[in-house]
Amino acid sequence: MRILLLYPLFPKSFWSFDRVLDLIGCKVTLPPLGLITVAAILPQNWEFRLVDRNISFETEADWKWADLVIVSGMIVQKPDLLEVISKAKQRGKLVAVGGPYVTSTPEEAQRAGADFLILDEGEITLPLFVEALERGETSGVFRANGNKPDVTKTPIPRYDLLDLKSYSDMSIQFSRGCPFQCEFCDIIVLYGRKPRTKNPAQVMAELQTLYDLGWRRSIFMVDDNFIGNKRNVKLLLRELAPWMKERGYPFRFVTEASVDLAQDAELLELMIAANFAAVFVGIETPDTDSLALTQKFQNTRNSLIESVQKINRSGLRVMAGFIIGFDGEKPGAGDRIINFVEATGIPQAMFSMLQALPTTALWHRLEKEGRLLEGSEEANIHQGTLINFIPTRPIEDIAREYVRCFWELYEPERYLARVYRHFLQMDPAAQNKKKFKMPQLVYIRALMIIFWRQGFKRKTRWQFWRQLFSIVLKNPSVFERYLVNCAHLEHFLEYRQIVRDDIEGQLAQYLENKANLQPLVKV
């Protein structure tokens, strides 16, 4: 059987880094890890062809070749995912759809014409799908019925199906699930609160596969909380560090973790030894009352500022997520977030309005209270999306505060100053494990463009050179990583304008229709 795997388009987002990717000749940040894992689980005597629509579009020859089309994606990919289903059905193809978006909201994919819905985790539901095909069935819905797979049996993803040169980073997964109970989070709904992990040998085999394919850049551990099972993650890191050293540190790792990472010195040391370079943490808000209300209690036990600074000083660049719009929130929440970001020097602060994701505890609470807005289940949720429920203070106040604060966070001088402070305080002993190699011409060209734009063309010129020379003198080991984060400004200058335009447009429409907008009592 010939399988066409299609990965839908992403909108421009906080993490798309389009302008930066253009400088280094890449098309996309991360590959479709879910689809190449699907390809590894399905029978290996089948033929597979993968098209990541973020790189290039499928051809009519691809459509003609395929016996079956499989599509997967997240909620932000919804418009193109539904479009792909429609295109496949116009060509008379059987279509199977899965992934987190369809698992949470399967009805739209059904209405679009999908023949098979492969929901929940594929290790359980894909074999059921294969059995249905073998029986000659042409439609069906497959669910895990509350069961969770043993991920120690998950095969190595089919990295060979990827056009590796088009990606700036690769992805692997170590664990699924998170032990915490944040009200707004759908991860615990999709994957449970008991983290399940692969064993170290599995991860080593996946890394060896990428190494053998010639990959030598960054790898994102896509776990929603890499340290959810601290015992098992330490076992992994103790094996990963010598593996990396033996091969000359071919990769640099990035991941996501809860902020309690700061309270585990051994774990920080192990991550640094294995060449982890950055970690994303969900701060959400410095307002303790809001954290308690949304059940993010893990962020209330220690000083958030001190925790971030401890992680940063260890040698890890801290990225963080922030949210505005919690119930009971007082005016000025955005300014308090800006003050926190400035106090910690976090360069990349992902800031968005609170969204009620389908199936989350927040969604069910707001539904019960009659506060979900009409169409909220169809929201295409990202940083440019207006809040999708009735909050406890006016939506227009939250939206205007959000737009202003997002804009201010990425003022060029302010952003570059945070990058400088963040990298200046890093432990130099944690850096430069890899031997120096002459950079490729594409990176030299990118560096020259950054020098021109930030060091000559813009009003940041004096600040840029002053900070650059200070880094060289005071902490030269972080020089490369410092410059990369300066380059990220090119993306944020464009993206903050996109966010402003999107939110202001949606807000104007909301205010125009406010009199007719009714709460959604039942979804």
C-alpha cells in the first residue's frame, strides 16, 4: 500500500522564525515528528511518501501515486488540515486523520470528509486502523478508550523520510504526560498525568539514527515536561552525556520543563553535561493568586525570579511562556509580566491571551458557567487570537493591554538588552564543549547581515557593538549563542506587527458585534 503523509501549513507564529531561517537557508524550524512516528508504527512493507507543506506542496503525481492519504496536525494547523482533507476527497482518495487537534475536536474533520479518524495515541489506535483496512473497511473511528501505550515499545521514527536540509532543528521525544494539573492545559488530557518515558537505549538509538543520517545541529526534546519523571530523566542523562562526549558533542539540546528544575542542582548539572543549551518554562504570570486559581501550584512554592536566575546561571538559556486574562486578574497584569521579564532578562518571552482549549478543565468550567463565546470551539488558537471566552474584566481592556505589552517586550533596544544580560551571567564552564570549526559560508553571510542591520542600519548600532564587545571580553564562551539570539530580533520585529494587526482587527470586529454576541452554553 502506498501512503501519502501530508503535514499541514503552520501560520506565522512566535516560534516560526521565518526571517532567521531565510538567513541560514532553512525552510522550517521543526519536522513533523508525529507523522514520521506514524510511518514507523505502520507496516514497513508499505511505501511512504512524506510532504511537509511548510516546505513544498504535493504534486498531482503524489496524489495519483497514493492509495491512502494520512494527515495529522495541531489546532493552529486546522485551516490547512481541513483544506488537505477536501483536496484528497476531490481526488477520490481515502483519508485518515489523527493528531492532537482531531483527537480533541474530531467533528470538523468528519464534516470535511475524513474517512478514518485515528485518535489518541497511535501505538494503540494505528494497529486497529490497519486491521480495519485488512478487513476491507473504508471508514471508521479508532480510540484508545482511556488506555495509554507503553512508549518503551515505540519504534524509531522514520527520519529517513525527511528532507533534513530544510529544517533548522530536529525533534525527538523522551516522555509523554505531565504530573501537574494546570487548568488550561490539554497535555494532561491527551497524555495523562503519569509521565511515561522511553528507556535510555531507545533514545540513544534515535540519536544514533540522526547522527548516521548526518545531522549535526540542534535537537528539540519535544516533551511537554522533560523532567516530569525525574528519576528516569536522570538515568537518561547519565548515559547521554558520555555518548555525546564520545562523538564530539554533535548536537545541542533544547527542551521544555517545569520551573522546579531550579530546585534540583544534580539535574541541572546532568543537563549541562549532556549539552542542553536552553529550556522553555511555563511561568504564565507572576500573580500568585492567578497561579493558584489555575492550579499551577508548582509555580507558587519558590521565588519565580530566583528560579529563573538559577537556571540561567547554570548555563541554560531560559525561554518562558506568559498568559494574560486569568479570572480575577487585576489591571496591569501585562506590565507585571514585562517587569518580571526585565528582572530575569529572559530574551524570548512567549506572551498570549488565555485560551480555553477544548476538553481542558478550563473549557469544562467555562462551559458550565455559560462563558464560552460562540465559535470558541473553532478558534485557531495562537498568539494572534483574541480570548475565546467571557473573562472577569472587559475583553477590550485585556486585548489592548496585551497588544501594548507584546509590542514593548520586543522593542529592539529592550530585547537586545535582555539578550545581553541573560548571556552575560551564564556560567562559562557550561559552554563550548564542541571543538571550534570554521563556520559555513551561509552562516558567515547571515552574520554579516545581522552586523549590518543591528550594528549599522538601525538605531541599535551603538548598543549592539557595545554589548557585543562586552560579551567578548567578559564571557566569550557564550559568543555564538549570544549572536544567534540577537538574530532572533529579525523575527520578533515582524511578528509583533502581525500580532498587533491580528488582535486589533479581531477586537474591532468583536466590538462591532458585541451586542449580538451570545455566550455558548452548550457545545
